[in-house]
Amino acid sequence: LDADGGIVGITASAFSALSIEPALVLFCPNYASDTYPILRDSKRFAIHLLSADQTAEAYAFAGKGKDKAKGVEWHLSELGNPLLANATAIIECELWREYDGGDHAIIVGAVQNLVLPAEPVTPMVYHKGKLGALPPLG
């Protein structure tokens, strides 16, 4: 959340698992992102694996400026992170380390909580610059 209590976030094309013990994940925001300084200062964040139905959210958080979450359903978690509704999974983290990665920061988060939906949802995929979903397997 920003100083006004608004949701901030970025759309990342990728993130990675880093370690099992301790449980660590990483992603790499651009230093020029309006979200980066808020993320760095808050020391916590939530990684959302979006569902195939959340293209509006993906595009909204890919933009710049305030009010990225206008019209988006969300609630505040017990850890203080804004959580979007209908995600495939959400990984809540505390900032563990930050490293320089050229024009991007390498943000390593220590996993604090995993949120899964009550009913399975189809995950979003990003391929060749487009958002979509895989066909059902089986």
C-alpha cells in the first residue's frame, strides 16, 4: 500500500523460486517503476499468480500511476498485504535481500504465507507478448 492506503503493484512477466530452506522467491522490478520505492520501503509484498480471467488486472498493474486497482476486488491480509480476489495462488513475502541487477533490482522475498483458492482456477500464461491460458490437460 502507498502512503494514501492505495494498492500499488507491477505486472512481472516472470518470478522464480530460489530456495526451499529457507523458502525464498525472487523477481526483478525496474528501478524506474513507481512501485519499486514503495515495495522497498514497505519490506513486504504479495506475488499473485493471476488466473486466465484476470487480464484486466495484468494490464492495469503493467501501467504507471495511481489507481491501478480501481474496480479490482481485493482485501487486506493478516500480514498487511493487499490480496486480489480470484488469483490462481498468492505468495506473501517479507523482503529478505535486495541486489543490484543493472537497471533492475533483484528482490528476494522470504515466503511467509501461501494462499490458494477454494476452487481450482485456470492460471494465466504469458507467451510471445500475449496473455492467455493453456488448454485443459488430459
